[in-house]
Amino acid sequence: MTEHPAPTILVLAGKRDGKLDPLAERAGVCHKAVVPIGGRPLIGHVLATLEQAWADARIIVSIHDPAILEQVEEVQRLRAAGRLEMAKAQHGIVESVEEASKRAEWPLLITTGDNALTTGNALRALHAHGMDAGADVVLGLARREDIQAAHPDGQYGFYQFKDMAISNCNLFWLRDPRAFSAVEAFRSGGQFFKNRSRIIKAFGLMNLIRFLLKLETVDGAMERLSKRFGVKVVAHRFEDGRLAIDVDNERTYRVTEELLEAAI
């Protein structure tokens, strides 16, 4: 595998719809990012992994109120090393990425503040795939079989393609600003995949029909998306099913806690 200069890493940690997350409310904290799990705040696990993935990668955390993270040990350490800065989270995912990207050097590797099971190997593999494949956008995915092998309760929702059922790993890679054309569909955030009209507008009716009828392979779907958006979109399939498990609710909190303990 060719060694490439480190990307800028963006951690999305904004509040969805500005509301207090139920896990944060249960834990008695003001933000999901600082919910304790496995002996440290949730985002602390993510930042510790990013810190080790590359010795010199810049890290940007997108959050509505940076003061929330002032007492997080990993934030203090990375800031002292000159490696971490904050960006103001916006009202939607794409808007938050655009705002943060003003401070970034490309490529941009994106993850989330609740992705506690991600690994340095996964981050480096995603970056290398994007660089070596000449891609504009890379989506990190895992197969249903690998996720269920990691933990039977790790993930219940999957996207079924002709060749496999997959789930995303909250790991994305963008080569440069041109890649925004492929994520434009997600502007304004919200529950995108529950809104059929937004899906049709973004991906096209025939593409949607092929997906619903399971007529498309994962790679075939990436080729169709590439043609629609005019940028090269590729999938990177991880064998480590843990990567598709993030902390979304009580169930995935329990699963993540169990897997963190097992890794010690």
C-alpha cells in the first residue's frame, strides 16, 4: 500500500435538530459527545483513535458549542499539540462540512463523534483507497454478515443490493470541493432515506427503482451515482463489522460498551 500524506480529519459532533440526545439526558450531561462509555467521554474514544492514526493529521471538530469539550482530556492534549481546532456546526450535515472545510487541507476524511469503534487501520485504508483509486468520494461500508459476526445486536437496518446487504460505517472521504456535488442531496440533513421525494430528486427515479428491485450491485450503484453527479464515487468494504456500529441508542450503547471491554 502506497504511503500518502495524512488527510484533514473532520469529526461531526453537532446536535441533531438542536435537541438533547436521549443518551445524554440519561447520563445527566449536556451533549451526546461527552456521554461516558468505557471510562472516557464518547468523543474521547474517537479522538484517541484519530490521534494515533497519523502523527501529523489535523483534526477539526464540528460542534455547536466548543466549550462543551473543554474538559475532555483528548481535546486538551490535541489542542496543546496544535493538531485540533473547532468549527461551528451548522443546521445541516452538508452545511457543517462546508463550514469546516474552509479550514481544511484536502483530502478530507469525515467521521462522527459517536463512532467509538473506528480504528486507525480503517481510517488509513479508506484514505489509501481514495488516493489509489483516483476517487472523488469514498463511502465506508460493511456487509451484514461481518456486522452480525462482530455482534448479533450491532445493527438491524441494512441496504439490500443484488450482491450483498450493507450498512455504512460513518466513514467518508472527499478528495476536494468538487466532491460536494455528490453530497448535495443531503443538504439540510434530516431523515433523508425516509423521504421518498428527496431520494428520487437526488438519485433519479430509475436508479431508485433498480435499488428497490435489488437489480444493482454495490459497485454498479456507485458507477450510476458517479455518472449522475459527475464525480467518481467508490465504496470501500471493510471486513471488520464493528466499524458499522456507532452509538445511536440504548442498544448500540450497550453493544459498543461490550465491544470496547472485549478489546481491552
